[in-house]
Amino acid sequence: MTYMWINAKDDVTKWFWTLVILSVTPPVFSNTALLIIDVQNCFLPGGSLAVTNGDHVIPVINDIRRKYENQISLTVLSQDWHCQDHVSFASQHAGKQPLETITLDYDRNGHLCSNKTTCQVEYSLNQTLWPDHCVINSTGAEFGSRLDHKTDDVIVRKGYHCEIDSYSAFFDNGGFTKTELEDILNAHNITTVIVTGLALDFCVYYTSKDAKKLGFDVYMIKDASRPVIQQNVPTVIKDLESLGVHVIDSSSLVNFISSSSAATTCLTMSYIYISLLLTVLYLGI
Ligand code: VGL
Ligand code: ZN
């Protein structure tokens, strides 16, 4: 295309190719998505798997939305969405209590092996058992009523395969199936994700980890999240930081988000300026 531009004989053809080149060479944009993980009644006070002070994340998340409205181009809410006899429920395992851990075996196709003698075990996963929670279409599965919600927010459901859990909003715990989240982020040219919600040591942790693995720039917002088990927090944060996830408080977001958008504006302006200058120079205006 540039070759055609150089060889163009008259001004009109040069203008034509200039416009073509400008339209197919977009400036570098850093698009940011806000991920709100599992802010659902089952994890809020009064819920069946209530996270201590889980409701405290709601005003922090609403503030982030309001303050960075111009920088956040997409908001995604994930929704834990379990079958009523989901394999992660302690109630489905005789004699087991919530928070006990069991091993689940899967065959090469990711199907749960219920009978080890007839099933070829290919993968074994540790599964923490939970109280029944976030059952499909129950009030427990609804989003917290005080969470700001807009019509163009995207909802990504997870955990609806009855035989496997899904902490991450991207993949199930065995990596057998994926949700639509990655494709949605890519379709919106998202390069940066801000991860908030519940619970810090499970779904927020695994979602942040997978987002980083998939190549996104990831900001996990500590004060916009709460853990199921407080003692897990230092290990989780250390692990995320070692992977390159930025673990920050919402008050520091201003330094990262506005500086990255300032850099984007600066790059965009330079791009427009240089393009115009070249056009003017070559056309001899
Ligand atoms: C979660 C445990 C079970 C979470 C979901 O959202 O962190 N934790 N299901
Ligand atoms: Zn769950």
C-alpha cells in the first residue's frame, strides 16, 4: 500500500492512498475491561456461602465504575451458576462437610469417573467442598441488588457443568471447557483487565491468574475483593505478584489507568500529527 502511495502520480491518488493507509493503521489503543467476579447473594451476608464483609466490595466497585467510566470500555459480570446437585456441594458426598477436600477423577474427555474400575482415570483434581450455593435461577445466584448494573454489561456464567467446578471465569478447574469470556474480551480489543469481586482466594484469584496467562495486563484490586479464608490472602497475593499481576488498592488505580490512557492519548496525537505532517510534506501543500 505504501508502495502504491509512493508511486501515485497525482495529488488525488496520493490523497486516496493516504486515507486508505490512515484508516488501516489504527493508533495503539489500550482498551480496559472491568471484571466483576461473582458479586451474588450467595456470597453476600445472609447467603449460603457468605464471605465475611463481602458486601463491602460493592461501593468500591461502584466507585471504580463511576470514576473510570471513560477509561473502562467493557464491564463483565461473572455469575457462579451451579446445578442443584453440583459436584462441589458437600451435600452430594455422604459424610462430608463444607471445606473438606476430596479428590475427583476424570477420564481423558473430562468426564467424571464415578466407577474407577470401568473408567480410565486421566486427571485427578482436588475439590474443596462447599455448602449448596448459587443454584441456577435461585435468588442466591442473583447479583447483589446494590451493585450498579447497566444494560450493556456482559454476563458470563460459569460452573453449570454439573461434574466439574469453575473458579476462573475463563476455564473450568480441569481446563476441559472454556467460557465465552476470552473471545468477548478479544472482540472488544481489550488489553487490560481490572479484576474485582468475590472471593479473593478462589474465583478472583483463578480469574486473575488465567487473564495473565492469556496475555492481558491484569490489575487485581485488593479492597474491591474479600477472601473466604483470610489466611489464604498472603499466599494468593504473593503468587499473583510473582506472575506479574498488579495487586493494588483502588486508590492507586488512578496512577495506572490514567497514565496508560495519557500515554495512549500522547501516542494517538503523535500518530495523527506525524501522519498529517507526512501528507502535507509529500503533497507539497
Ligand atoms: C467461589 C467457592 C465456590 C467464588 C465460587 O466465587 O470464589 N468460591 N464457588
Ligand atoms: Zn461455586
